[in-house]
Amino acid sequence: MSRSLVLVSWLLASLVVISPARRAAAQTADEALADEGYALREQGKDGEALAKFRQAEALRPLPRYLAQVALAEQALGRWTEAYEHLKRAMSAEDDAWINSRGEPLRAALATIEAELGQLEIQCNVSGATVRVSGREAGVTPLQEPLQVAAGSVAVEVAAPGYVSVTQVITVHRGALSRAELALVPEANTASSTRGAEAAVAALAAAAPPASAHSRRHDLRWLYGVGTGAAIVLGGALTSVMSAKQVAQANDACVDSDDVRICSDSDWDANHDQVQRLDRASYALFGTGAAVALASLGMLAWKKPAERRVAWSIDVTRARALGYAQVRF
């Protein structure tokens, strides 16, 4: 009898010791991850803590884990995700952990809501997928405005058989913003694109081609610039010759008693020669400058004309194709 009592006592002791260990082993994975997340939050490592809480919530989808995910997202400034996750966690009204922490959770939710704005999205196609800043936000028509983080957000609407449209909207804190996006069927876009390409091709055909004649035309004006420069150089040489002639006339004169005596015939001849050289140099300077400037002017006038034709083709292509892709 005593032996039986000893055996029963040992079994009860084993159950007391082993059962909690087994229960702890069953809870270790998610609770250990949550504990690591708490420690990381205390260290200010909110990004790493968020990863731990997400892993814990994936193992056991408890409201308290989802709330911790939301609080970590709040610390990281991910206001939209934090709002969605905390609202979902607080909707578990029968959860003891949520109920015991109702006041601080409501305060956190109010802080998050202060960073959000409302965005109302309208689309001409029902069943189109709406994405806001890359995150799927629902399907048109949306029943209520979206809660999104304040600032510039990219709104994309896409539907099968339609060309997707993206629009950037500025959302203000605590205010309602609206975005209206119109989808265009892909068939209409293809026909519009073909029409745009035809318009571009017609404009390109009407533009003068860059032929060999055009290149010869450019060379002709370049030769004109060179010729003008050569004529100006001739004027400079003539001016040098005039200066030498004056020096020779001075050398031919004789100084006597501080008076320079020059032969009348020599002086007249040198004087006439200097005048002819001066007139020639002035004429060469003027002619060369006129030829060079006229040639440069023709080149400068021709090039912008070619650029204007190319620019008009590019603008036509951009406008036609752009309007074909997105219509508002």
C-alpha cells in the first residue's frame, strides 16, 4: 500500500513539473519572439522589433501581437499601416489583453490619426484595383475615403483591358482630398497611338532632310567665314606696309641745325604711297569683316531653323503619345 502511494505521488509530481514545461514549449516560439521584440523596442531598434512582432503574430494571430506590430510601425512613422493594424487589434473587444490596455491604445490611435488625412478616390470603371503608394487599398467603387499618411501619395488605378493610370495627390493632415482617375480602354489607346505615329511621320516627312546639299550649304558659309578672315588679314598686312613706307620717308630726310629737310619730290611720292596703302587697308578691313559676319549670320540662322523642326517633331510625338496613354 505504501508503495502504491509513493508511485502515485511521483506521477503527480511529474505532471506538475512536466505539464508546465510542455505548455511552455508550445508557447515558446511566439512568446520568445515577442519578448525579443520588447527588448529591441527598449533599445530603440524599432525596425528589428517590428520584424519580431510580425513573426510572432504569424505564428499565433493574437490581438496583442498585432497591436505591438502597430505600435512599432507608429514609432517608424508608418502611419497608414499602424492605423489599419491598431484598428483591427482594438476591434477584438473580447480580448482580455486589449481590454486591460484600452486607454493607452486609444491614446496611441489618436496620435496616429493626427498624422493622417482622408483620400476619396473616384474612377469611371468599377472593379478596378486601387493602390496607394504601392499598397493595395481596395477595389472601385470604394465605400468610404481612405486613411492615408499626409503628404504626396501616388494613386494608381488598374483594371483588365484598360491602361493603368497613376496620379500624385497631396494629402493634408485632418483634411479630405479627392482624386478622380479615368481609365481608357487599351483598344482606343492602340488606335490613338497609331494616329499619333502617323502625325509624327507626316511632320518628319515635311521637314527638310539633312542631305548632302545641306552639308555643302554649310561648307559654303564656312568658306565665306574663312575668306572674310583672309581679307581682314590682308588689310592688316597693308597697314604694316603703310607704316614701313612712313619710316622710309623719314629716313630719306636730312637733319640740319635741328631742322629736318626733305626733298619735295620724295616727300610727295612717299605721302601718296602711304595714303594709297591706308585706303587699301581700310577697304580690306571693312570687306573682310562684312563677309565673315554675313557668313556667320547665315550659319546661325540656319541651325536654329533645323532645331525648331526637330523640336516640333519631338513635341508632337510626346503630346500625341502622352494623350493617348492618359486622358483625364
